[in-house]
Amino acid sequence: QIQFADQKQEFNKRPSKIGRRSLSRSISQSSTDSYSSAASYTDSSDDETSPRDKQQKNSKGSSDFCVKNIKQAEFGRREIEIAEQEMPALMALRKRAQGEKPLAGAKIVGCTHITAQTAVLMETLGALGAQCRWAACNIYSTLNEVAAALAESGFPVFAWKGESEDDFWWCIDRCVNVEGWQPNMILDDGGDLTHWIYKKYPNMFKKIKGIVEESVTGVHRLYQLSKAGKLCVPAMNVNDSVTKQKFDNLYCCRESILDGLKRTTDMMFGGKQVVVCGYGEVGKGCCAALKAMGSIVYVTEIDPICALQACMDGFRLVKLNEVIRQVDIVITCTGNKNVVTREHLDRMKNSCIVCNMGHSNTEIDVASLRTPELTWERVRSQVDHVIWPDGKRIVLLAEGRLLNLSCSTVPTFVLSITATTQALALIELYNAPEGRYKQDVYLLPKKMDEYVASLHLPTFDAHLTELTDEQAKYLGLNKNGPFKPNYYRC
């Protein structure tokens, strides 16, 4: 137990290269639920030479990486430095735990979105004693200049923006299958890395102490493995921790949904009719933002509890079929598949905007639109008009991929909360005595959730009230927490 000092593709119209530019669907359905970043310094299309065909070395002479262009490292370093200013908890964690190196000996293989925020996490893990090898969990999520900066700093990074599916799995394999290096921890986003090791290198799990997973999709796959009796190491479900769900899902989407829609369509929200599919944390954030801008918001939901919440918050609960002809915007936030089908798309009004805020690119049936009778017209990056024979068109954003990170950016401060949660989960699993965690999926201990939140309070000059001894005894609590039971979701 670690003690801290103060608390003991863009749609590719060019001919494809065999095996490299495949637009086929991923086996696991999450490797291609991709996104790019509007903030990226370069675009993947500026150089057609695959990074796999380049011989590159960093200034120290190492070639144990594969990025778009190592010469972009200086630009990436500046972006990382900007991100550090908005990630106070990770910087505090570095300072507090650096001396005791709680991850000394940890060999972490990671598969996440490689952005400036992830770079701050990776460098924090390195400062805490870990060795890291990293690949991207989405084929468009990588900031090329950030990947270059990490490679220049000595991190084996295998990722670039605009990978093909073949590239995607090749990068993961290069992270895992390396002579003389055996991972003992996994940090995953979407479950593809875990899936690959189970499929190709199952013996590796003999030395792996645990898995940390942060996405709905990846957690779902872990629970499936556990139910089938195939999960052979402990796993930490970071996605369902309060600090992830409430902040990354609710508050982050409340801000970024408007940003993504504005940047792509320049639309005005006042008076527009919007249907939001799903009223989980993501849906709640989207609905709150759109309502505040004067939109008329409808909600679809399968869960009666979430549905009742939508009604109590003043939203009209409908079936998608009831409003599909009249709405101006359709937003999916379910994590499910085929929520918006070809039948729905056929019935939409002219110029309806269709987008996805869920993790996977399976919610909108985009594949059904790639047929001869429909014309695709690229308007700008991540914006397509799909035109019907009668002239009707819909505006499809990011080809049905994650809107906010495809078409805009996500607030760094929110990612600080998520990344700190991941770091603490890795520390907990790596240092846990044998027997504390069985071969099952666990939630992050509430004490750690509270600690992550406390690290971010100084940013707001916020001052917590402390319980007196008498009050703590009355409530039956420890003065230092945890203040809520593990099942309490705030």
C-alpha cells in the first residue's frame, strides 16, 4: 500500500495499398472507432510513406519506436508542457511519490489515445519508476508531434495518425512482442491490447500482475472474460469510478459537445430540435449543454431509471421513430450498436446533422450508407454530406466516430482526473499483496477516488471542511475518509 506524505481516418478516397490502407472493420469493433484531433500540428496525409518503411533514430541513437516524423519532437514537447499546466494532480503525484518510486520494476504496456495529456501520464509513470511501451487505441487519435516527443524522450511509442487496421495490430504487437522485455502491467482503453495478448501471447499473463481498463467497451469485454472463467489476472475497472464517470463523461461532454458541433457546422443551437440517444452520464452532459443554449431536446432511453431522470430534468422521452422526421440533430451516447439504422437515416429531414458521442463507432450504421445510390461529398475535415437520389442530404460528422475528439478537443483538466485515476489504479494493483485481488474485475477503492478529487481542489482555491472527532464518531467515519461506501455513486 503506497502512503503519501499528507495522508500516511479521414474517409480515404485514394486507392489503397494492400494490407496497409485497409478500410475493413476491426475484428474487435473498437480498433477503428477512431478519432483525430483538431489540435494536431500535422495531418497524416502530408507524407504517403508509411512510418513502417522509414528508418528513424532519436538523438540518443535509439530506433525502438515507430512514429510519423521524429523531427516534430520539439513541437510535441511544447504541447506536453502546455498540458502539464492543466494537469495539477499528475504533477502533484510526481512530486509526492517520486522519492519512493512506487512503480519501480513495473513494466507497463499501454494502448490509449496518444495525446499531450497521455504524454503527461506516461512521463509521470516513468518518474514513478515504471518502464513503458505504448501504442494507440484508435487509428486517428494520435498527435504525431506528441508521439515524436515521447520517442525523443526514450519512450518506445508505436503510433501515428491515420494507421490502417493492419498498422494498428502491428503497432500493438511491436509493443508486446519484444526480446528481453516482459510486461507485468497492462493499461488499456477499449480492450484491444488485452484481446491481442490473450489471442497471441497467453503465456505472458503468468507474469502480469493486473489490467487497468478505462472504457465502457473494454470493461464490458473484461466482464465477459470473467463470466467465462477466462480472466487470469485481476483487473481494475476505472471507467465506473466516480471520478471517471462524473467528470470525464458528464462534465467533459457538457463542454465538448458544443465545441465539436460548432467547429464542424457553425450552427446556431437556439430553437433547434435535437434527439439525444441515451441518458447516461454522457447523455446527461450533452442534454444539459444543448438545453442551456435554447435547443428543444428529446431523449431516447432503454433504462427506466435513466428515463425517469430525463423526465425529471425536463426532457421529453420519446422513441427515435417518433421524432426522426422532424429533428435537426441526432446524437448517440449509448455505447450500443445500430442505434441509428439505415431506416432512420432514410427518414431524416434534409440537412439533419448526425453524430456520435459514444466510445465505439458502431452506434450509427455508417456501413449502410456506403452504397452506389448514395453520394458522399467531403465538405471539410471530418464533415461529409451523404446525398440521396432525390437530393436530400444529411451531414455526417467524423464518419460516426467520437465527435468531441474527432472534431474538437477535450478539456485537459478533465483528462487530468482520468489520468490520475489510471496512475493510482496501476500503483494499487502493482503493489497489492498477493491475495488482495483475485482473478476478477474490481472498482477503484473509494479512498482513491476521494484522493484524486482532493488533488484537484487547490486549483480552485477550495478549502475542505474537516470533521471534528465528535462528528466523525457520530457518523461512524474515519476523519480522513472514505466518506461514502463503495457502492455510492454521488
